[in-house]
Amino acid sequence: MKNTFVLIAALFICGICTAQDVVEDFKPSSVNQPGKQYPQVNSEGRVRAQILAPEANNVRLDIGGVKYEMVKDENGVWTGESEPQDVGFHYYQLNVDGASVPDPGTKYFYGAGRWGSGIEIPADDRNIYALKDVPHGLVSEQNYFSEITQSFRRCFVYTPAEYTNNPEKRYPVLYLQHGSFEDETGWPGQGQANCILDNLIAANKAVPMIIVMDNGYAYKPQTSGGGRPAMVFEEVMLNEIIPMIDNRFRTIADREHRAIAGLSMGANQTMRICMNNLDKFAYYGGFSGTSNYPSSDEINVETFLNGAFKNGKSVNDQIKVFWLGLGTKEPEPFPGSVGAFRNMLEKQGIDYVYYESPETAHEWQTWRRSLHQYAQLLFK
Amino acid sequence: MKNTFVLIAALFICGICTAQDVVEDFKPSSVNQPGKQYPQVNSEGRVRAQILAPEANNVRLDIGGVKYEMVKDENGVWTGESEPQDVGFHYYQLNVDGASVPDPGTKYFYGAGRWGSGIEIPADDRNIYALKDVPHGLVSEQNYFSEITQSFRRCFVYTPAEYTNNPEKRYPVLYLQHGSFEDETGWPGQGQANCILDNLIAANKAVPMIIVMDNGYAYKPQTSGGGRPAMVFEEVMLNEIIPMIDNRFRTIADREHRAIAGLSMGANQTMRICMNNLDKFAYYGGFSGTSNYPSSDEINVETFLNGAFKNGKSVNDQIKVFWLGLGTKEPEPFPGSVGAFRNMLEKQGIDYVYYESPETAHEWQTWRRSLHQYAQLLFK
């Protein structure tokens, strides 16, 4: 009896503490659907979700790998909030009686292998990717049929604001790739690549450039013999995407005016593509990823990427900017594998730029900041 | 007792009938998320949805204004199907214990005032809007700041496949508007406007043209005096959108090379814009809507749209194609108001084209077909 009382008292006090801890300055998230008041975010970075589910027994907010219980009021409206989240964009879902569903209050984004809800925790540096009253480039959707994969594919192409009114001018190109379980909508969507470049170009901090954002998943058609289809993104990039872009857009079609970068899986892929094709690219950017992923072992330069980093001087001569970025809160294996890669670069005397995104993990805020940093160094 | 027996027997028989009526040839919908097997559609046009919701008490498929009960299996997976739906695209939701949520199996579309699920019932004429191996135009997203509304707005601009490789050539423009509770994503999304034009142009059935798809909702900033903000889409169209498009794209900037069309609310809006500005437009298309909506009363030509249709000969001289379309299954007030409008046109001796979309209602299949028909008559 006494124990029960203590337990109840403890729960009661704990409940009060929690309630008092939450700062009541919630505002609707900037990526809500038009007119939707929820989800909201407060100054601590807590997410408060709300959904009408009068017949439900259990509704949870599923964000950052944690499911937070929500509470029903007398009208059948469930409300609940998360612990503070890192600044920037996060994927999340609601869980209604065991069904994992998008929150009907938000716009939807492709990540974690699904179209689902997203939320934006305002960051102090949000101006770098905000939609501002500066000249805006176009983001153009290009459908194309791939002979290699025998399927329709799609890329988004950013052209800077001045592109349409300078019909004679040609532009350098950055090929920019998403991560695993994401697609070509990642960079122009939650990545805000167009806003980042619009703002940099308007401030004269980046050279006007074209950015091509394609889908990193590409497989040859399944053969009758079965087995896992071969991943052929490098082949699609070199033989289909680059020729198509050079044909349809006013590019400067040489290695000195072509950069390639990617995040996570895309960093891994684009490093291989870059180092295998130094006649095509002069700039590399790896955001939260390297091709030795997931290993943190010392890299054997004789064998790694067929010895691409064996001759440090040759790499320095050919790559104008070799750029790596990582969030300070990224989990293993990222710090370990990027660290091992940096050790190799240093041992080989290869010049590179290293950027750390403060207080962000393996998420879009790290990659927005990485693009913001990296783009300023290109084609100069 | 006897009555109860009859009732149970009747329900039992009815249950068997229903089960036997469903043709078991369901296939995943073409607008599912990558890799998602549900929802599915059968040859009757029934929609079968499925969702894991082990703790739920009641899950329903909410489509076409009807909520269909779904049934739980031993693994907590709910499955259920609708009555046959009309061919084409439909918005729908799932209802999990009273929560109306998007189906996690589909891509999401903006309509009915929300981002939500969509499903595609294959139509015999689906080739007109299918993504085919023909030259593909670009769909370009243009953000802009409106001085009139003091807000960021967005349009999508379709440029035909040949546009990028004919730097000297200029093109006519169709301004194409969505309906109520929809937005600028409607036509390039579920409307498949780009595919419709790609296919028509590849078959030499339509002149290569630019299509501009903007957002029909535009309000002046709320004044301190309160009250409902004024709707100013016409002002935005004339003073901001058209000048921006003529500046940024290679248009032929005269009335003979400018068409305007819209669906439902957009038909109503664009008819007003067209008739108020005959110095700007020479082609009009009204898909499932007219400016006398929702009235089916006889139109008074003296007062209707400030007498714009009073002089039939003048209208005939100025409008090269006056086009109206309607689905044969549309509910009132559409047939009534469009009918009253046609009566007025005929009384005034005004030439017009009238198209009926077979077996479709006030939905996107009617509007895809309307665009397919209308675009073939433009700029010839």
C-alpha cells in the first residue's frame, strides 16, 4: 500500500515536471499543408502532433526512432509531443492503433523508403535554405526512357535565375545525389537545393550553375536466370544522364566545369563515379559518406577503388576541390568510415576540405549546410 | 423467430453474392509508391485497399463519398474493397478508428483541400495521358514573389520537348487552371498535362506550346479592418504571371498565340479573365464549368459578365475557339449551368465546340480528356 502510494506520487510529480518542462510557444511547422495548424514545433524543438481519432485506443507520434504516447481529449482529438529534436528536417509518422500512417497535417516527402510526413525544426541558420525574395531559378522535371534499365526515369534540373535571359551563356554543372531509401525528389524537396543556390547566387557567393538531381537506384532488367539485378547507376550517369543534360541544357561540357557530389549512399556512389572518370569531373563532394563505408579500418590504397588514391600528387592535380562533410552528431559507422578515409587522404598528401555541421546527425540539415558550403567553392 | 431466420438467410445469400461478384484480377494501382502492392484495382474498377493495423477496431476505405468496411485477418492486416469506380483518377482516404488518413501505399496528390491518396482506374483511352517513349517536355517549377498578394506563389511551366534545342523559336502559351480545393500541382500531377501534350505533339496532333499552370487562389493581404480578403487572381494573372512568363520563356506574346482554360472553378475564373481581356486571349476552354455557375437559370446577356456575350458576331470574330466540355455523369449543378450557358451561346449565334466525356463525372478523367481534345484545336 505504501509502495503504491509512493509510486503514484512519483508518477504525479513526474507528470507535473514533464508538463512544466514543455515551453508553450508552439507554432505550426513550415512544411504543414496549407491551413493546417498541426503539427507544431516549439522553441525547444519539440514536435506536438494532433489528430482526430475518436474510436482509437492508442495513438503515438513516431519520430527519431521513438514512439511518444499521445492523449485523447473529450472530443476524440489526440495530442502529444516529442522530446526536443535536432534543428532541420525530419521524417516522421503517426501510429494509430498499430497502423503507421502519414500525419494528415503535413506535406509529404520521400525518405526511409516511403512517402511520409516531414517536419521542420527552425535552425538559426535557416536563412541559407529559406525561400527568399531573390531571383529564383527553375527546377525542371525531365522524364526520360533509359535504354540501360529499360525503364522510365526522372531527374530534376535546377537552372539559375539568369539562365532563361542569357540565351548565349553556358553554365557549369553539379550532379547531386540523394541517399539510400530516398529518390530524386530529396534535393529539390526537403534538401531545398534550389533555395540554397538562389540565395548563394543572389549574394554573389556561388557561380551560377546547373544542378542535376537524378535517382541513384538503377538496375538492369531482371534476366530470366534470376538473381539480384546489377546496379548500373554509374553506367546510366555516364552514358545517358550526362549526354542528355549536355544536349538539352546550355552546359560547359568539360571536366573543369563538371562537379559531382552526393549524400550518404550518394557520396559513396559519386566518389566511385568521380574517381573512375577523372576525365569527366574535376570536383568531388561527399556529404556524410565515403566509398570505404561502412568500414573504419585503415584503407589499403593499393586496392581501394582500384588504386585511385595511390598517387596523391596526381589526385591533387586533377581534383580542384575534394570536399567532405559530416554532422557532429552522426552515429557510427559514419564518423569511423569518414575518419579512416581522411586518414588515408592525409597519408597520401591529398588536399581536401573538411566541414563539420554543428549539432546535426545523419539528416538533411547536415546536407543542406554541406551543399551551402560546397557550392561556394565550385567553378572558381 | 421466422423473420429473424429469413433476415439471416437473406444476409447470408447477399454476402455470398457480393463475394462472388468480385472479379479476382486485382493489380497494384499505377500511382502506388515504389514497391507497394496495395491498393489494387480489378477489371471492374473496384479498389481493394490493405493496411496493417493490429490494434484497430474499425478500418474503412473512404472513396467516392462512400465508406466501405474493411476486414481484419489473424495478422492484423485489414483488407476491403469498394464498389466499381469510374475510370480515371480518384482521391481517397482510409479511416482508422475514426482517423481520416492517407493510405501509406499510394503517392499523394493535392485535392479536396488536402494532400491525400490517389488511385488510378485504368481507362480504355489511358494511352492519351500515359508516360510513353516519346520526346518529353520539361515541367519547370517557378517560385515567385507576388507584390499583389505579398506572398510567395508558384507555377509549373510545361515547355515542349523541342523547346530546349530550338533556341531561336518562340511558342504560343496556354494558361491552364485547376479547380476548387486544388492547386498548381493538379495539372502536372494527376492531370498528366505534360504526358498529354508530349503524346499529342509526338503524333503531330497538337502544335508545340508552352503551358502555364498556376494557383487560382490569390488574395490581397488582410487589411487591419478585417473582413474577407479580396480574391485577386485576375489581377495576378494579368499583371504578374503573364509578364513573368513572357519575360522568362520564349513566348509569342500576343492574343493570337495565347489561350486560357480551366476546370470547374478554373473554368469559371478563366472565362471571366478571357472575356474581360479579349486583347490578351483568342482561345477559351471551359472544362466542367462556366461563369454562370451554379445557376441553371436563363442567362441575361445584357448583364452577364458585363454584357460580354451581347454581341455574338464580335465574340465570333475575336475568339478563335470557344470550347466547352462536360462528363456525362456529372452531377448538378454542372449540367444545368453549362446547359444554360450553351443555350445562351446558341441564342447569340456564338460558335463553340462541345465535348462530352463518356461515363465520367466531375473528376480528372473528364479534364484529361478535355485537355486532350482542346489542345488539338489551339494555335492552328
